[in-house]
Amino acid sequence: MTTRNQTPGEIMDERERVASEGSCKTCQYCEPLPEPVRGYVAQCAIQGNVNAILFTSLFTSLFTSEDLERKAFPYICDCGWCEFHHSIICQAYVERVRTPAEQREFLAQRAIEEARERDERRREDTCLDEQKTAELWAKSEPRYYVDLVTIRYPSYKGVTFDLFHTEMSDEEICRLVVFADGRTINDLTYPRSHIEQTFSKAEVRQFYEYFSQHYEGDRLKVKRAGPPSNNCIGVGAYPVGGGTSFYTFSDAEDYSLPFKVWGFFDLRHCEPGV
């Protein structure tokens, strides 16, 4: 076992020795695997796949007390050598695989990358001049959210599709916003998805004509849209899975609208049907 009087080098040596004997209770040289399953997945970097560890959170495992009696067994370590930077990184192991010079270079490069990420987030969070964008929307032709409520989705009643553009051009987007000083269309991320979820009055009329011909019995819900802000997001940017998904209306063979449209839907709270 490690003690408070040991040097970092002695601690790492002991952890490596203990791990090599088939236990990760005092070591935890874990590396994240590329595709998490139900949370964070890590494996022992020394013993390969012997100690696969499945996390439901950063500090909670799915293993039982019986599992903890096994050898080698999964164990969430609290040694303090972990660093949380986009993923779980054991700094004891990092020190082992890099020379001191390589580690200094690694940390310097990471500091540069973190500064770049902070700057990108700042630019995204302050991309729009929200007041001027709101004034632009107030004096321009109204735009609308459009939902399709269908009776025909298999096994469910009244499924709602939130419609959104999939191919709005930069020119179309720029006509609907006022950028803050020094910002451009390249800094616009999630607010773009909000704009793509809105439609002009002419597009709404086209919706009524198209869906009345091809989706008889379904109905459209139209609501006036508000202006985008720096912290808004449209349904086209939602992550999907587990009951949510996109329906690709514009992929239908008889699709005739002059703009491409998909629909976001969520079955988790829909009433089961025939």
C-alpha cells in the first residue's frame, strides 16, 4: 500500500508492481476506450483487457461487492492522480510513458489547445449582436415554427414532427442576423440551427399545399418564431437516439418542395396506438 511519505516515483513503482500481480486496487492505470457504453469505459493500461471497468459516472461503478473480492478486480481508485480533461487520464501512467521533456512539451501544447478552445467558445457565445438581431426580426417579415402532427406513425398516436431546413445557405442565414463586432458566419453554431427551424410565410403556404396532398389527415401547427440569441438551439442540432430521431421528409420520391426539410420527433411521451 502507498503512504503519504512516499515520493511520486516510489508511488508509481508500487502501483505498477501491484498491478502486475493482478490487482488494480492501489494502481488504477486506466485508459478511456474510444466508444463509451452507458457512460465511461476504461481499461487497465498495464494488463490490457483483464480489468475492464464500466463507469456510470466518474466515481461510481456497476460492480457489486462480490466483484470487489475477485483478483484481479475492478476498483475505482481515489489516489488523486487522475485528471479530467475531456476524458479520464491517469497522470501516474502518463508520467510513466513520457520522458520529462516529452511531458513538458505535452503540457505546453495542451495549454495552447485549451486557450484556443476557450477563445472559440467565447467567440461562439458572443457571436450575435442580440439587440440588433431582435430589432431586425421585429421590422422584417415574420418567420414561423412549423410542426406536423401525424396520425400515420406505426404503433403511436399523434406523433409531432418539428420541421427544419437542412440546406439553408450562408447568405440566407446572414440576412436574418446581425453579427457582433469581429464575428462572422464561421462563429455561428447553435443559433444557426434555431434559424433553420423557422420558415417564411411563403414557405408555410407551400407546406399547407404539399402536406394536404401527400399527408391527408395529418395537420400542421404554425407558431410565430422569435429572434435567435447566442444561447439558443434548434431541433436540428439535438442529439438523437433512445426514442428520438429525424424523419427525412425530403428523401421521399414524390417530394416536391423547393427546399429540403427534415423533422425531429420524440416517441418517449407519445401515446401507443394500433
